Amino acid sequence: MTNQTFEQIRQLIGHGQVQISAHGYDELANDDLTVREIVASADIAVVVEDYPDYHKGPCVLVLQQDKHGQPIHVVWGLPKNAEVPAVLVTAYRPDPARWTAGFTRRVK
């Protein structure tokens, strides 16, 4: 199943139209991640959760991999009422205690 929001984000990433939020930079630093590895693995990302009605604009939580193949969660979004840029909202290493195996569903 294709996610329309993420397909638009992937196209923007491919055209270099990416913005990193201040929170995103902080979270990347906290988990020793780089923008380069996040952008590089976006093409193989899997949508985990979709937030089409988020108040700041549509966004998605995706499962990606860091440069070592380890799982990372990334929230990508689009600004409300705009088509560009793709915004890297945050990225982090998922906590195995809060996610099922494969990191695609939250533990209830």
C-alpha cells in the first residue's frame, strides 16, 4: 500500500528539498545520527503510522535504517497548506520495550 504523503516526501527528498526542524537536529545529535544517513535510507523506508490531519501539516512515522543497518524511526512531514519542503521532524532509535519485534507496532 502506498502512502500519498510519504510518496510526495520521497519526491521532495530526491530533489533536495528538505528542511530539518530544530527539534530534529537535537534528536539526531542525541542518538548519534546524521542527516545524510536519514536522507540516504528514505527510499527504503516503511510507513509505520500516518498522521494526515496533524495540526502542523500531514506527517508520517517511518521505519528506516542507520548506516549500520540498525532500525531508526523518522517522522517526516509537509508544512500545513504547502507542498514543499519535506520536513524531517525528528529521528530516533526506537525503544524495543515500546515496540513489537520489527519496530512497526507499538506495544499495548
